[in-house]
Amino acid sequence: MANRFEIDGEEVLDGEVKPFGNSAHVTVPKRWRGADVKVVRTTEPTEQNEE
């Protein structure tokens, strides 16, 4: 069962986490530079961590 979160915000962006070196990232619009953001994972990861 998923948790439910309530977040006050200005805009929602659906995206996919992509590999980035030894980490991963989500790309957001350039106009969001300098803004505070929150990232919420909505599904289980499909790839296993390689450590």
C-alpha cells in the first residue's frame, strides 16, 4: 500500500529518474533554477543498485 503525501506547490512535473555517473537525476525545466523542490518516488525502482 502506498503512502499519501500532501504538498503545497506551484507546479507538478512527471518524469523518470535516469542514470548519471554513480548516481541518478531528474531533469526539470531551466526556469525552475533557484526554486525549492521536493521529489516523491511513486513506483518501485526497476533496476537493482550496483554497489
